[in-house]
Amino acid sequence: QTSPQFNGTDLVSTNATTTPCIVTSASHNFVSTDVGNIIQIPAGTNWTHSFFEIVSVSSNAATLDRACGSSASISGGTWNEGGALGTVAELNTAMNVGTNITQVGWVKADATYVINSAIVLNMSDNTKGTSVQINGYTTSRGDNGQPTLQAGAGSFRLVQIANNNSLSNMTFRNFILDCNGQTSSNGFQFFSNGNNAENLKVMNCTGASGIDFDTFTSVNCRNCWVHHQTGGAAFLGGSSGAVQEVCLWCVAEGGTVLGFNVSAGFVCIGCVSANNTGVNTDCADITTNGIIQTVFLNSIFSGCGRDGMLWTGDGSSQNQTVIILNSVFSGNGRYGFNNTGTTGTAAAYGTVENYNAYYNNATAAVNGVAQGAADVTLSGDPFVSGSTLNFALNNTAGAGKALQGAGFPGVLASVGAGYLDIGALQHQTVAGAKAVGFVGP
């Protein structure tokens, strides 16, 4: 509910500096149903202005989870029990207190939330439990609905996870982050290790990135979508070290800049970069540095202004490898896959390029690397309607039909045979047939 269940301006404590403290209110008798609820104390002299859990009640008094003031005997505290908070920033502050629990915050899509400064999710209390989640929803919690956070000004990033590495496994889920075309605006950034983003739509950003992985380890995006990026890159990966960054079924489309700009330890499965226009715009750029691998599996690079994928890294060391499997390169303005990095040994072990499909790339399918023996050259557009973002495979012979069941591995090391499609979306089996492979997203 929006409003507090109980509230007042008459909170009293005679042991406020003690952990735990005990409070009473002349306007409300605390009873057993109050236990487990949260009291916010936003105002009052010598009160600690924060959020407290009611851990027990006795004789109409409530015992809170810790000390609640700077003087032992205090009165006139403003308090609210229950109800919703007004902003995501306030939710972030509330969740910054607690010990060894899994905390879940919910944000309802009642309206567009206009913000004018960054929401920095900094859970600096390292006594936290193993999981913190902030989830959007529309009607009921868990429905995956997306409230909108919209920039009302420029020159800031809407949301950043920056918990000083004291807390891993934080998840920010189910939001639309609308930069609203504001100058130098950015969407979402990982600024700490071991965190997650899921079901985000980031749109209309003009700054360095829609989603920025920075240089942090074990961070991942699942089912995230960057739309109409006009600055930097839609997805910006780390730039150094053997970091671990993962995109699962993520989409970069409709922009005028790079879709995926990655350079260290990046894995992308089921990703799509499409219809990013401009004569120098590639669907994906890879620059390898350090002892790393970059992997793209079952992905799509389609309709971009220049290359489907451009690799400009150094492949002269066997420690630097690009693996591209089960992916589609179609309708790009120059090459499908273009290797302009170190030549010679790069062709020997700098790339693993196989089981990919090529169609209608303006100059050629590949450059600077040999095509794989199991690559597929298509005679027609394989998608239902790539221009309108329907990248399901069609059933046309020599086109989508040629990619159905044609992916790697086919037979999995003595434990059975499967039939994976080439591309991000797997075709549906006929009624009564056994489904094989994986279906995304």
C-alpha cells in the first residue's frame, strides 16, 4: 500500500542508546502483528533517522533491532510503520541497513519516475546476507513488469551498482531506464564485482554507454535490451585483465553506434546486435588484450552500417582467442566477420570460427580469417522479419530452413544427440515432437 499502516509524531524511548531499544507510542499500542514490520523514524531530536525492524512486543511496547537514538531518554519522534517509499533512492537507503538476511525491494510501475541524479546502489554494510534484489513489477510482485526511471537532466548515469565489493550477488531486475535523449546521459553501470542485471530496457542514451560492464569480474546481464544508443556503445565491456563478463540473450538495436564493444573476458550467448546504422558502425567490436577469451555463441549480427563483427586485437598469442559459433551474419554494410588484427598465427589459433551462417554482407562474408568447414552460405534472408526485430528463423529453403538443426555440437560426447539451430532463437518443434536444444530467450 502507498500510505503507512500506522504513524505518528509521539514516539518515546527511555533506553534509546541501548541495543536493542524499546519504543512506545500514545497513539498506537504495539501488538504481535507489528512484529517483523519496519518502522521509519525520519525526524525527531536525538533520534537516529533510519529504518528499524520490530523484533518483539510486550505490554504495548515495541523492541527494535538496535539502538535508535543518541540520548537515552527521548520523545517526540516522527514514525511510520508499513506503506511504500516514495523513491528508488530512498529504497536504496533503507536496504543499506541490516544483518545477514536476504533483502528484496519492490518498485511498482505506477507512473514514470523522473530522476535528476544517479541512483547509486551502494550496499556498504558488509554484514549483509548473500543476496540483495531490487525488482520492478506492474500489477503483482513477480510479474516481470517494468517501471520507468527517466532522466530529467543530463550528464549522469541513471543507475549504478557500486557496493565497494563488500556485497556480491546483487540483482537489479525489471526496469526501463530512459535517458530521454539528455546530453551525456548513460543508463546502467556495474561498478563492483559479482552482480547481476536482468530484464532491463535501456533507451535513448547519448553518453558513453547504455550498459557499462567497466572492468569488474563475474558480472552479467540477462535478457537486457539497449535501444537507440547514440553515443559510445550500447554494451561496453571491460578493457583490461582476465575479467568475466557475461551477456545472456541481450539485444542492442536501432542505434547509431556500436552494439557490443568488448575487449576482455567477455561471453555472449543468444545475443542480437541489429540495425545499428552509420558508415563506421559495427554490430560488435572486439579488441583482445591480456590472457583472455572472447566468446559469442548463437548470436545474430545483422543490418549494421559496417561490419557484423570487427576484431582488431592481437591474435599472435594462443592466450588470446575469439570463439564464434552458431551465429548469423547478415545484411551488414561491409564484412560479416572482419579480422584486422595480427595476421598469420591469428588464423591458426587466434580465432575459432565455425558453424556460422552468412547472407548478403556487402563486401564479403569474412576477411582476414578462413571460414569454418561447417559454415553455411545462405541464398536468402533467414529471418521472419529482421527489420522489425523478429529474428525467428523462417522456413524458406536455403534461408531459415537451412539453419534449423545445423548448429554445433549435434552429438554431445557420448551422452546423446541434439539439434541446435544456428541463431539466437530456436525453431519450434511440431506438435507431439520432443523439443531439443534450448529455446531463447
